Amino acid sequence: MTVIDANRMHEIETRYPEYFHRSFRQRFGGLMILIATLLYSLYAVWFFDLPKLFAEAHWERVGIYLSQWVSYDVQPEFRIGDDGSIDIRYPRFSPLGDNPHPDWLVNNPDGSITVSISGTGRSVTVSKNATIVTAHGVSVPVEVSSGAPKVVGPVPGWMTVYDDNVLADLGFAGNVSISVDRVKIRKRFIGWANFIFDTQSSFFDKPVGEVVSLIVSGPRIKPDQSNLSLAFDDIWNNSEWQHGDVWTKLFQTIVMAFLGTILGSLTAFPLAFLAARNITPNRLLNQILKRFFDFLRSVDMLIWALFLTRAFGPGPLAGSGAIFLTETGPLGKLYSEGLENIDNKPREGIKSTGAQTVLVHRYGIMPQIVPVFVSQTLYQWESNVRGATIIGAVGAGGIGLKLWEAMRTNANWENVAYMVILILIVVFIFDTASNALRHRLMGTKAH
């Protein structure tokens, strides 16, 4: 065990004062940051009134919307006549078409109709005097012969009785609304209804094998058009999913992002040479251009889109212009800073040979900055594919407008899911491609 005397200790303290005589910031900096973070978090909770916000939020809607992303429902309505007859009706745009005969709806010999809600024992039997709802292992009769529906026996927790209506909530499987003269059933199915062919198509509700046989070797459904062409038209012009319009709008979004980024980079490139202090030794011009870049960066893409849609009307031109104005600012700043950080030795060497300014820039500057410029431009293009979707919602064209229209109806959430998935796929593809190109240009390996 080594013993350090007072002189040796003093010598060590003198040599390494930063370890033995730390400042207040060094000793308590971490604790102060922790306390400041905690205080700010408490302030944010108070400022946004988070307890009240969470208490009043409609959390049940999250489950409803998510279920509608991955499923669809069929809504048969049973109208009970005075003579005891039961008339079955479907909404005008039912996923089952104009004349449905589903196998989950059975006409019983006694005149009643049984509807199987799901494969877990849930069913509804409708007759002229009563409706029997079977769920959770019990059968609950609801009489409808009097002036108001009446539940026979104890009312289960999943059933709610109103003055003129009884509502049975069967969870994800659906629900049943019972009144005196009609019974409405909402039956839910996993999947997207009529995604390939809509109810107006000649191929609707046909098995896959029959559709393939018709396309390959079957007789023409329309004498003046091949079955293959007819099938493509029916898919492309699907009235429920609007594949043609969705894909066209998606392509518009990609073009908007590409055109706006290219125009922004082409404009920012020469301006960056004028803004860089080591390239253009004019301080006034440098400052004017850099403040111009700051101005363009300070106005959000969404604001530019609102301005341009008022000026030119809604459409992809306004979207491309918004991206162009937004990208000129950050690209100009990035380019000029890249120019100011170059190695001046190659440039000075070429200049010493008496070469013209254009050649000095071409051989002394460009080889250093091109990989960096292209990498930054690719990254901005990748980001603008996402940004173009957002500005489409304010009328700037592209799939964003289509997405907003589907969300605004509050009923087409499966269409919203379809477009969101397409956007995610496009973003993933562009992210992968631009990442690979950046690493290739920078001479590094992609991970």
C-alpha cells in the first residue's frame, strides 16, 4: 500500500487542478440539468392541462378507427310488416352488391331469420314478435310486439335499453339495434371489401379460378374488348377504392417532390457560390444572400403551399412551387457552408497556373463539393416526398388531398389505411435508394 505525503498530494493537486478544484458547474451541472428537466416537465403538464386532456379524450374512437382500417361491415336491415312479414334491405352501396344472398343469413321454416354474427356463438334471430340475441353464452329475447321493445329477463351488461330502442354491443363482431318495426345489424368482417373488383364489375363475386379462366381463355364478356383489358379497366376504375386516381395522385406527389427539389438545388447552387465568403469576397452580397436563405427557411412549406394555391389554384403546380421555395433556403445554406469549409490548397494550386475562374472552380472546388452536395440534395428529396403528402391536404395536389378527403368523411378509414400504406412503401423505397446513393457517393459502406 502506497502512502502519499502532504507535499506529494499538493504537487498532484497543482498539476491536475481540474480534478481537485472543480467549479460549481462541474460539480452540480448534471443535477441542475435534471432538476430543470423535471421543472419543465411539470410546467408542460400544467400549461397543456394534460390531466384534463387525457380525461376528456375519446379513447374509444382509437379502437373504432383502427378496426375500420383492417375491416369492413355489412348492415342488413330487417323491417317487420304489420302482417308479420320480414323484408330484408341493405344500404345503397353495400359491399355485397345489389342482390346479396350471404350464407350467414338463414331463413328458418317458421318464417324467422337467423344471422350469424361471428364464429364464436354470436347470432341474432329475428321474428315478427321478438328478436333473440345470443352472445357471451346467453340468449336474450327482446319482445317487439308492444309499443316499445322490451328485454325479457335481466339486462346483460353488453345491452343498453333506451325508450324506443335496444342496442346490443357485440364488440368487434358488430352490434344490433332493435326497435318495434325494424332490426339493424352491423356485422364486421376482417379485410378490405371489393378491393380488386367493385360491385359493378363483371368479375364481381366470382371465384379466383373462374376469373383467371375468363381472362385467359374464356369467351369475351364484351364483344369489343378483351377480358384482360376489361379486368384491368375494372380494377383501375374501381369505384370504391379508386385505384387509378390514388396511384395517379401518388405519382403526382413523387413528381412534385422531384421537381421542387431539383429546381431548388439548381437555384441554390449558383447562389451558394455568391454567398460563400471564401469564393465571393463581397461581405454585403454574402450577408444579403444568407439572409435571403434564412427568410426562405423561416417560412414553412405548408405556408408557401397556402400562398401558391391562392395564386395559381389547387394542383401540383402549387405543390412543386412550395417545395421549390422551401428547398432553396436550406440547400443554399448547406451549399454555401460546404463551400466555406473546402480545402483551399487545390484551388490555389490551379489558380497559380493562371487558369480562368471557371476552371479554378471546376477542378479546384467541384471535386470536393459534388459528393456532399448530391448527398444533401438526395436527403432533401427523400424528406420532400413526405412533405409533399402534407401540403397536398391544403390543395397543393398529390395523394395528400386524396388522403384528406377520405379522412374528412369519417367513414372511409379502410381507404385511409390503403393510402397510408402506399405512402409508407414509397417513403421506404426512396429512403433506401437515397441512402444507398449517398453512401456510394461518399465512398462509405451502408449499414
